[in-house]
Amino acid sequence: MTEEQKRLRDEVRDFVKSVPRQLLLDMDADKVRYPREFLVEAGRRNLLGLRFPPKYGGRGLKWVDEMIALEEIGTLGVSLSCLYSLVSIVGEALNVFGTEAQKEKYLRPTVEGKLYCAEALTEPRGGSDFFGSTTVARKEGGHYVLNGQKRFIVGAEGADYFLAYAVTDPTAPAYNALSAFIVERDMGVEVKYIYGLMGTRGGGTGRILLRDVRVPEKNLLGEENGGGKIFYQMMIPERIVSGPTGSARAMLEIAARYADKRKAFGQKIRNFQAVSFKIAEGITKLDAVSALAYAVAKSVDEGIGTSGYRRRLVSELKRFSTQVQWDVINDAMQILGGIGYTSVFPVERALRDARLPMIWTGTNEVMDLIIQHEYYNELLTKEVEGRDVEADIALTESEATEEKVYE
């Protein structure tokens, strides 16, 4: 890290330390459904939307800087990390595709912690099938009339506005059928908080109903039928924010310290290979994720490679990091033994939290589909680069050709 990045880390770390312990407990107990004060304080400290231009309240930083902040925020758990990241996710759409008026009205106050956003993607009939959306928007004069519903919306309970997608051209191919809208709650959005979640509680995850909601034409984001383009841009922040491993790293540290104190059979349990090897494997995996996260962030910051290449890397990061976090926290609980399954340590809460990221913003199975698809696109559209290793065989070229039967 540069000196500036170290100062940023210390700023965020100081903010994280200031978050009341009771808030985390009340969120997990569903006593707090939307921790608005968390976003207010983050905004007051100018720690939201770090990548956005200073003219809209940001700091003009890069993804590599945001990775540093997210690593620290992650120690607070998935719910607060997600609410923190929503500013970056929804803000990405506003910053890249929004008009100047939209940026002033929505982006700036969101970065300042004065306006609260949510992203309305998932529908009851489809999770990962985003382009199978059934929410529709009908143009009437200077408005669009939206009908449909969205669910599993983090922040729905407290959001002032939603970034929502709806079909505006049902005759077009799926990619060209959708448009994105900035839909204010007061435009008639009905919010229902109905989900009893296994973990990641307190983030106000709910369902919204859109019944003849009239959205002004000026709240169309980007071009009509251009929602597909916005969605693919959004998948970068959606998935890259899964990279930091703050929560898993904190749980591993708890387990390692416990293993250095806890004794069984006359010695510290860290001396048993069954324990020490879990520690070794866990820290190796976490360091690997961190290295990948910063490499991916750098590739996005600098526009390295094709968009497909970057999409593959971001998908790899989401796939790898979320699985590693689950594995490491699960092993931390195993090291703690029975006491890890209780509320004496925060590991059981972290484990419940860690199950969701493998599902949201495209399941890890969908990430596998994207990774192999983009890899094949790269592999099959270029000649062998460097040494042709396939030719390093004892057979002659004609003998090898005769033996290579593909059909």
C-alpha cells in the first residue's frame, strides 16, 4: 500500500471500530431492520462512494483503494458490508449512465449519506435469470408506468429510491428488451419486509410491489431499451465487492488465538496437525483471494484486456472468494469445537452470513458458466502463444495426426 492507502485504511478502520457492538447484535436479532445511522456516519466521514468524482462527493479513487476499505468494512459482517457497497454499486450506474441532473439529485446525496438506495434485480420467477424479467414499463406521455415485483432486495426497508429494471420492448431480444429506471419510494412503491433470513440480518431485505407506479421520463437511466448494457456494467461492482475477506480473516484469527490458549491431552491444540493444518490452509486461501482481488481491481481500473476477459476475472473472484470465506469460517468453527456453535464467539453469526454470498448476484454455478464461456472465447479465437507444448511428443507429426481422432 502507498502512504495514502495506509491512511485510507486507518480512516476506515477507525470508523469500523466506532460502530456499536449493540448495533450488530440488534441487527442479528432483527431488532434493527435498517441501520441508517451507519450510512449517515460513513457519509459524514466521506467514506462512501470512494471511486466517484469529488464533484459528487467522492474521492476520485480507484477499485484497488476500495478493496482496502471493503476489507476493513468486512469485519462488521455481510449486512453492513452490503449496505456500504450498495452506494458503490448503484452509484456506478448513476455515475456512468446518469445525466448531470440525475447525478446531482441522486448520486451526490447518496455518497454523502443523506439518501439511501437499493437495487431491484431479482424477481419471484427468476433469480439468476435476470433477462427473464416480467416487470414491464409502459410509456404514457411523459411517464413510464411500471408493473411487477422484485424480491430479495437488500436495503428495501430503508431505501429512498430503487434502481429497477423493466421490459420496455417485449418484442426485442432479451438483451435489448429492458430499461433501467430510478424509482423513488414515494412514487408509489409498496415495500414489504417479509424475509426471515438465516444470516445477513438487519439489512432490510424485502420485496417491492410496483402497481401502476408512474416514473417520470427524466428518471429513465441511460437509453430506452439500454438496460442490458447497464446491467453488464453493474456486474463489475456487484461481483468485485465479494473479493475482500475481512470477515473470514477475522474469524480465522479468533480460531488461531483460541488454538494457542485451549489445551487438550496436556498441550495446546495448535500443536495438533488437524488444527494447525486448518490454520495453514485457511491463511493460504485468504492470501490467495487477496492477491486475486487486487489483481482484478487493477485490471478493471486500467481496462486491461477485453471486456470478456475482465468479466471472467470478476466472476473468478466472486466464485473463489465466497467459497473460500465459507470454507475458512467453517474451519474456524471446527477448531473452536462446540463453543464455536454458540454465541460465545461471533463465528456462528459469521458462518450464517457467509452462506448467502455464494448465492447472490449470480450463484457460484453461474460464475462457473461465465468463467468457462469467456475462457473458451479467448482460447478458441487466438493462435497458440509461446511454445506449442502439444507438439512436444515422440511421435512424428503425421503419426500424431493419425492418432488424434475427434469424431
